Amino acid sequence: MPRHGRSVVERNRLRRRLREFARRRLLPRLAPIDLVIRSRQAAYGSDFPELATDLDLWALSLSG
């Protein structure tokens, strides 16, 4: 998780949000793979629905 000048609390909150999204919605759709999600600075200001929408669109682009 890149720091981007953020506190530990903010980084952990973002990490938990991304992990929960992957566990619920992303991994069940994909074949068994090792997945690395690297956040950008804008992700720290996003709420869970915004992150979910962005990651859903990304997952759709993978499935072709």
C-alpha cells in the first residue's frame, strides 16, 4: 500500500476496503490467481461504492 503522505489509519482503512471488495465480489468471478491491487492517491478520498464501481469496471475488462 503506497503511503502517498497518508497516516497508518488511512492506509489500513483503504487496505481493508480493497480486501473486502476482492473477497466478496472480485475473487469469486476470477479463476484462481494471485492478485495485486496497487492503489493510487485518489483512492484515499473515495468511499466504498466508488472503489467498488472502479474495480467492477476493471474486472469486466479482464473477462473480455
